[in-house]
Amino acid sequence: MAHPLQGAQFALAAHRLNQLPTDQGAEVAFAGRSNAGKSSALNALVGHKGLARTSKTPGRTQQMVVFTLPPLAQGEGAAPLEARLIDLPGYGYAEVPEALREHWKQEIDRYLHGRRSLRGVVLIADIRHPLKAFDRMMLDFCASTGLPCHLLLTKADKLSRNQVMQTLATRRRELADEGVPATVQAFSSPAGTGVEEAREAIAQLLRNAR
């Protein structure tokens, strides 16, 4: 059965912001630490195992990778929406040279602040661990700028159902206490947990007007 992200295709990999497609339409960015399973999550969401490059060595995504989607249907009478997914470079892995880390810190900051077609962020974090400094920085940025954020807690297959539910409740309570209006869900690429829920959340982000 067709789903909102079916038909995603690799478009380009950009080292600088000005190499991205024209700033029009709608796009959702994927962000997360290098070992959180971002590429695997992307592949599961679009239903294409080889679309986003996965590796046993985290941190291989060192460019902004653009995937185009088929035009996204909107409400009755509205023209289909030009849509994209943007895979941001994985953050926080020691093997990435300092100069490259600094380059991406600046480029991602410019991207998040200046990209008009950016409709939301999908933040990937390992459900087994507390949120890291980068995760909280991204959540705080989204909250302060009004950019919608969907927190995808990956590797849920590594925990029992009770542990997953407890962790979900804890994360939601933490975000509510901190005034961060992000949505949160559990996810597992190999088990397929939460895939449909996440697809619908991303489609909704793409349709959001800013």
C-alpha cells in the first residue's frame, strides 16, 4: 500500500548551503548523533533499504543529503506540494576532523535559521540513553524558533515493552517540564515499530505552513 514517503529518490549531497535545491516547497530535516541509527530510520521510513547509506562505522554522513519525494497531496483544490527530506550530517563522532565539525556546526546553524522551506525537524535519539547535549540543543532551538520537532526514539527493539513505555513517559514528562512542545514516539527500524506513525508525522510536518 502506498504511503506518504514512498518514491523518495536521492537528489544530491551538498557540502555548503548554497548547493541545496532552490529554497521553495517544503522539506523536513533529519538530525541526530552519529550512532543513533539515523540512516536506518530514513530507509525504513521511505521503504527503501539502500536509499540512505548505512555503515558499521557511525558518522559516515558528512554532507547534507537531499532526497526528493513525489509531489505531496494537500487539501482539496490545493496544488501538490514539492517536498524533500534532508539528512543532516551526523553529530558527535570523534573520527570527524575538528575543522569539518566546525564547518558543519556553522552550516547547520545557517540552514536551520535561514531555510524558508524547512517545515520541521525529525530528531533521532537512542531510546536506551538519556538525551545528550546535542539533542537538547536541537530541541531548545526548535522550541525557541517555533519550528515543529518530532523526536524519534530509535532502537526500541532493544528494550522490553514496559521499558519502552516507561522511557516514552519519562521523555514526554521531561519535555513538558521544560516547555518543549515536541512530539515523541518509539521507533525500531528492524522491527518496524512506529514506522506508520512516523510517516504520518513527517507528512504532517511537510504540510505545515510556516
